[in-house]
Amino acid sequence: MSTPLFKNVCDEQYFSKLYEEHSKDLHDFIYYKYGEHVNPEDKVQEAFIKLWRNCKTVAPEKARSFLFTVINNITLNDLKHKKVVLKYQQSKPKQHTNESPEFIMEEAEYLAKYQAALAKLTEGQRVAFLLNRVEGKRHKEIAEMLNISRKAVEKRIYSALEKLRKEIDGI
């Protein structure tokens, strides 16, 4: 009985030889079976990484079947994961809330008043106000962005607030 040339897959030369011999076959197997959208190149790399991690336990004569089994399982797991993600994306969130219908209606009315009041502001006031209140920018940052003084930014924001208070009752 002849002894094998390599005792385990951990030998770098043997591992490189395995990669050269089987990487194209593995790629084609996954590509033909599942298509390009599963990234066959990545799956081949993952299979060889798994082989390298288990190189001491895989016999050299079983390496090819190990690779094909691993790459098929990796791809099937990935497809299952994509199905779960798709199912989650397609599920509709619950349509009810804990707020009363009156609150929802008042909120919609307030939003409409707020948007109308914002539209009545001058462009400079609206830009400075939204940069400060919505995006959280500081007066100094807004002044640098708009190439105006810090006092001008303060004036625009405070005058916008005064106009909004007059336009919207109950602020």
C-alpha cells in the first residue's frame, strides 16, 4: 500500500494545489446552480477558508467533497438568510397606534400650520432656522456656512422664531 504524498491539507503546497485545481470547478458549480447574484467568487473563498480552518481534520482524499459540501451549504444558508430579510421587508407594520384620533388629527393640523408658517419666512430666516433647529448646527457653524456674521445668524433665527410664534397659535 502506497503512502500519500501529503499527510494533511495544512501543507501550504498541497493547499495551493487544491485551490488551483478546484476553485474554478467550485465557482462554476455555484454559478450554474444558483446564478451570479449569490457571488460565487465570495463563496469559493469562504469554502477554502473553512477548509483551511479544518485542515487537520480533513483527509486529503476527502478535501474535494468537503469543499463542494461546504460551498453548497454556505450558499443555501445565504439564500435562507436573504429570504428571511425579504420576508421581514415585506411584512407590514401594525396600522394602529396608541394615540387617540383627536391627537393624530391635531398633529396633522399643527404640521400643516408649521409648514405654512415656514413657507412665509424669508429664505435667510428659513435656512438659518432649519440648520439650527433641525440639523442641530451651532450659530458659529451656520455663520461659516452662509458666510455671514454670527450676530446675523442669531438675528435670523430669533426673527424666524417670532414670526413662527405669531403664525402658529399655541407654541
